[in-house]
Amino acid sequence: MSTRGRDAAPQNAPKVNEGITAERVLLIGEDGEQIGTILTERAMAMAREAGLDLVAVHQADEAVPVCKLLDYGKYKYEAHRKKVESRKNQKSVEMKEVQVRPSIGESDLAVKCKAMKKFIEAGKKVKLVLRFRGRELSHKEIGHEVVAKILEHCSDFAKEESPPKLEGSMIIAVLTKK
């Protein structure tokens, strides 16, 4: 069984009350005013009188940590809410992959370009992959021509994020919204 229980603080959690081992602390009051550098015992007594916790909000390399008088439960809750809110506001861009071959026909090329347009208009990036098989790799110029043709078809709604590159037995390009 693990030695860390459910109530154990995570590695990066701030030190609270008796967890603060420094002799002196730079104390900030509950309303944000700076009280000054005082003994840790005096700061803990002030916190108990106010019914609050002494929390080390900034532990720099110096010997004197910056501590604040606050309700630790409320502090943890607000930090969690901020984290959840920032995660909610993040927008991850999804990548769709479209695969083609050097011997693709004109009508198939049009279908692939139509699919790419749909993906890009939906806000996704498109990874265009042209795969060579067998002896097709000896005619790389054909593959580059096909990729150039696709990029030309898509130039009205997409732009190249990364230009076509030969990686192993494939040519890869990434397209995004114009």
C-alpha cells in the first residue's frame, strides 16, 4: 500500500501552518497589505487569532519565504477552479490525415480535395500524406507533382503550414485555414 494517503499534499502544494520550517517569514495580511518580516511562531499565532491558515505562497531560494494569512480550503478551491477554467478555454486543434498515392486519378484527387476543404472549414489541420510503394520510390518527382497539384487545388481555402517533405517512403505536408 502507498505511503501517501488521500489527504497527503501533492509535491508542488504550498507549505501550510506547521509545514513552514523557516525561522522568519515575510507576512502578507488577509487583505493584501504587507506586514513585514516576523518570526514564524508569531505569524502562526496571528493566523490562529484570525481563524485562518499561514500559507507559504512563494518559496524562493532565500531563507525568508513569503507567507499569507488566508483560508487554505478556499485557496485550494479557487486554484482548482482557475485550473479547470483555463483547461476549458484551451482550444486544441485536431489534425486529420488524408492519404494519397502517386497514381491517383483526377476524380479521386477532386474527392480528396473536397474532403480536405470540409476538414479545414471545420477548423482542423490536414496532414497530407503521399505514400510510395515498391519501385514508385524511384520516381519521387511524380509524387512531388501530385502534391503540388493538390496544393494548387486547395490554395483558395488552405495554406501550407509546413512545406512538402520527403520522409522515408512518403511525402508529408500540413495545411491550415487561410
